[in-house]
Amino acid sequence: MSENSTLSPAVRAAWEQALAWWGVQVHEPVLVPGEGGAVGSFAWFSVDGTQVSVDTAMLVAAHMEKHLPAVFAHEVGHHVVSPATRLTSLKILHQMTRALALAGVDFPARHAPLLSNLWNDLLVNARLDQVQRAATGESGMTPIGAALAEHPATVRGSRIMWVYLRTYEHLWALPAGTLASAAPPAPPATSSRPERDTSPTQVPERYRDAEAAYQAARAEAQRLHQQLAEASMPRPTYDAARLAHVVRAFAWDPVSGAMAAGMILAPYMREDATPQDGDASGMGCAETAEAPTVQELGAVLADRRLWEEPPDVQEADARAHGIDPGQAEKTHPGGGQALGMAHTLALYSTLPPDAVMSAWYRTQARTSVRPWRTVRGTAPGADLVGPLELWDAGDDLADIDWPGTFHASPVVVPGVTTRRRSTLEDEPVVHEGAITLDLYVDSSGSMRHPQSGSPAVLAGAILCQSILAGGGKVRVTSFSGPGQVAGTADFSRKEAEVWQGLLHFFGGGTSFPLDLYERRYAGMREPREGEARHVVVLSDDGLSSMFGAGNARYESVAARVRTVLTTGTLMVCLPYATTTRPTERDGYRYLYLDSMDDAPAACARLAEVLRG
């Protein structure tokens, strides 16, 4: 083999063979002896530049130099099958992070690259095996599988590596034991906590009946917990068969399949410490790519496949063990459809946190956005002409359209050949930009921080995007204790300014900024026809401070401001409310929530109501 960047005849022949199998043309490979150790493989690909790189020295050490056409074909397959594009690669990584988070794996963003690598390799090798069998009548992937079987992780008894190799045996129709050992490695031992001494002699006599009842309930809870643990315990033989099915089912949709595959593989990351910190450690090939940009993050999160309900792998396992699936669902730590804010920030840690949060909230809010516009009908005008129609005796003589009449016939016969021009009613005119939203978001310490997935911020995002989508303007104010006010200085259509206000968090007390509220609306007239001014306040408090509680000087401010508004809505969380559910206070409408988690849905309904 050539040990430089110039391809020798043998290497070029292997490369051309690989391209012929796939029927594509990509950049020539780069031979980089000695660089594979840093990447963790003897071959890797770059999604950014569609470039294949091979460490020839490591390839020889792995005794794979005779199988160079298959090695090249595998790397080219990543550009043909999966991930194929940079965005798809990012989406697969996102899906694997979701799966790891749902499985309760610590630091899922750190482990996601390994699962992404395994999933991409499975898809490529399954398709390449079909391509090679069609072209040559035999598979060229078995030597690569044999090399993986000699991987140190396999030798040390990695259960995830065993599942990976057993899956290839299913996909390539190989006898069990060809690549993986006949039986899977044993699961790691788990330590149990010592039981509390509850012998009768240790419990006073008057408490022994209660203690016996408690111990019986505790034993039943432990039994159920053990059943659920067994139901969710990875079962390598079964999981390998399921994973092979997922590879076949999602051969043409790597992004959706990544979630299904991740739900199977993620539990092994809880128990298997062999692949340290998500390092691929040579398990398959590797992928190199630059960190995502803000624009790419938006494109990734916009894919609805990343928000779909994950397949409930545990439900099938629970049914097999005779356990109520409803109880099995409780073993999912976290649950939910979207990757949580904390994990999203960790996955995209190279980007500014505010950019990640705004993209996350914007995507979450998208399905609830309802553009707000004002609609006003206009009277029909004589200049809006319609089609010709019959002029009959008794109609106004001035209505005859003589050109139309003579076009119908040179002989004028009243009521037969005479024509008149009709008029049409004008269509209602949509006036955009006549709506303003003045939004006040409580960012006191009792509210959830935006970095923790704040329902108040999500609710505010729904309202703001509804206004902006309709051509209106928004002003966002984040408030907490006295003097703690931030946000947009005036009404704006610039999303960056709006998000700056939504994502600001103080974490102090709760005091509505009445002095600012007064200055903003001082001397303002009532809205003209076609204008709409809405004030919405999101808080978990009863907002008594908004009506001057503890500050008598400003007690009439809210009432005076309300006279120049179209609507005023106060959305508060009932458990935290410090007032006694006033239905109307100075013209403001109260919307009570059982929990601030209900705020997004409530704001979506509010958007519908105010939209008209």
C-alpha cells in the first residue's frame, strides 16, 4: 500500500471498486498513516467535506489491508445511506441524546456520539451487504465484522458490543456465534442497600401492628419494583433481534430509526462502563464534523420527528412479564416528547445559551402560534365592476352599458339585448401591524429558570410569535423585585429584542413595576378604530402588588392604564395567588392556572380568543 497522499494503482483500484458498488462519485480518499489513534478508528468520514480518510498503518495492524474495497465502500456508504448530510447527522445525534436522557443515563450528550456511530454503521453495512451480494454473489462485510469481534471492548465483555455484533449476524444471515460469543456477557453486579433492622424486639409493642402493616406494604412495593426492574432490564439476545428489525424497518429514514434504535441501546450505557464517556474507541468507523451553527440548530429542531413520542420499548417488555403497562411507563425517568432544555444546552454547548434556548422555545411554541390580525370590511365601491347582466324595463336608464349592449346585438331590444354592468362587494381588508402586545413576565425566584424549561417563557413565546406573525409589535418586560426590570425598551418587531426580554431572569421577589407601567401609558389616548392594545401579565403570584398593595401611591395606576387598552389579561397560578380570585379587577381579566405548566396551553387559547 502507498504510505502517502498519492494513491497507488492498488489503492486506486480498491477505491474505484467501492464507487462502482454504490454507483456514485466523491472526492478521492486521503491516506493519513498515524492519525487514526486520535479519531479512534482506521477509517473515518467527514460529513462537511464528503471526505474519506484512512490510517493505512492502523489498517495493516488490524489485518484489513486485503479488504480495502470493503473499507472504502463502507465509508462511501455514509455519504450515500446514513447520515448522508450534515443536518441528518445532527438530527441523529439529537435523537440518541433523547433516548439516553429517557433511559436515565448521566450526561447523555457525552454518550450520544457512540450510539450515533453504531446506528450509522449498522445502516450502511446492512445496505452494503445487499449491494455486494447483488454485484458479486457474496458478502464482503464478514471480514469487517470479524475485525470488530476482536475489538478490546468485545474481549472485555461489553454487552452493548455483543448486541451490536449479534445484530450483524441477524442482518448478514450468519450463524449465531460467528461474530459474537454464543451467549451474551453477564450483566454487571448491582449492590443493594442493607435492610433496616425491624425485628419485633426493636419496635415498641404499641407500634408493632403499624410496623407490621408498614413492612408488608414495603415488601409489596419492593416486589413490584423488582418486577419492573426485570422488565426494563436489557436482554441482549432479544435486543439484538429487535435492533436488526429496526435497521430493516428504518433503512430509508435514519432520523426516525435513530430514536427506536436508541431506546434499545441506551439502557446498556447505564450498565456498561467499557465505552468511556461515549468514546467510540474504534467501534466501527468515526465521523468528523464542525460544531453546529445557530442556523443549523434551528433547522434541526424544526424537524417534527425530533418531537414525536418515542417508542415505548418498556411497554412491550412489561406485557411480556405480565405487568401493567401503566406501571411500566412510570419507570421512564423524565418522559415527554422533546429533549429537555438542560440536555439541549449540553448537546449544543458550543453555541451561545440564549441562541439555544430561543431556538428550543420557538420550536416548542410553533404549533400553538396563531397570527393576530385585525379584519375590517369596506363598503362596495362603484369602481369595482362585475360581469354584464340583463337590463330590463323598469331599471334605471342610466344603468345601461351601451358598449356591452351593442356587443351583444346591433339591434337594441329592451329587456332582451340590453345589458348593465354589475358591481361586486369589496373583500374584507386585513390590516396588519395594528396590534401591539405589552407582555410582562414574572422572573422571581418562585418561577422556573428559562434554562430549566420555563412554561412561562414558552407561554410568552406563543403570544409574542402570534403577534409578530400577524405583523404586530411586541414589548416584553421581565420583572422581579423592586428595581429589577429588564426587556425591550419599546414595541418592536425584532425577534432578537423580544427573546432578550423573554429569557432574562432575576430570581428575586415579586413586585410589579407600577412606576414603569405609569410612565409608559401616561397621556396615551384610547385605541383608534382598527387598533388593538393588549396587556398580558404572566405570574405565579396573585399580583396584588399590581394594584398598589404596599405602595398606596400607585394603587390607581392599573385602573388608569386599563382605560387606554383593548384588553388586559392577568394569568396567575392559583396555588400561589395571594388574592381571593377576583373575577374582574379594574377591568382586567383573570385567568387562573392550577400550575404554571398549564400556561402554554392557556396562552394558545388566549391567542385564539384575541385573534377573533
